[in-house]
Amino acid sequence: MNVDGTCLCGHITYEAEVDPDATIICHCTDCQTNSGTAFGVVVGVVDNNFRLLTGTLKTYIKIADSGRRRTLAFCPECGTRIYARTEDDPSAFFGLRAGTVRQRNRLTPTMQAWTASARDWVFDLSGIPGRRS
Ligand SMILES: [Zn+2]
Ligand SMILES: [Zn+2]
């Protein structure tokens, strides 16, 4: 599925090919901290098919306990997270941040990762009073 997207301020725009069936909620503590919220939602980029159209991404290299180097890319102007990938392993999961995808209403999560570190309230939001905006 071909998608396009942007960061909050519009500095970054991109096109990508994603696999909607690889839309994943990640509850790892890195995603909690890096997103500033409870979990991350990413969609897998097919064959590293991601093309930056405008702007320049800033990157942060996260070195995992395994020694694996994950590149986290974000907008240098507004801080919106754009993707996480492993540059030196093209076969590694390339996760595009689903909230930046314009067609995100067509991306429904199919899996949850790192549920052991999930916040205990995320699995049932139905009891929390809501309003439309
Ligand atoms: Zn931006
Ligand atoms: Zn994560």
C-alpha cells in the first residue's frame, strides 16, 4: 500500500510503501519514553521503500542491549517521530510511525509487542470518561 505523510510542522514529507498487515502496537519502555505517551504504533515499510520528499531528518542511534543499532529519525523542527530502522541490516523491521501517515485510518494494528511493559490501563479505556474533542 502506497502512503504519504508529514510531521506536525510540515518540514518533513515522505512517500512510502507499507504493509498494513504489519501495523504493530509497541509497549516497550523506549517507545513510551520516546513517544512521550503510553505506546508506539508503527507500520512496516516494504523493501525499505521510503522516500523523503522534503526536509532533512535528524537521527538518534539507539544501541540495544544486543548491540543492535536502531536509527530513530525525527523532524528537527517539531520533534515528530518519523521512523525507526536498522541501517546495517536491510532485512530488519523498518517501522514507520503510523500517526504520521495520512492514510492512517486504514492502518489497524494486527499485533502488540512488549506487552509485559504495557501500562496496565491501556487494555481497557472504556471505563475512562470521554468527550468528542
Ligand atoms: Zn516537523
Ligand atoms: Zn517499542
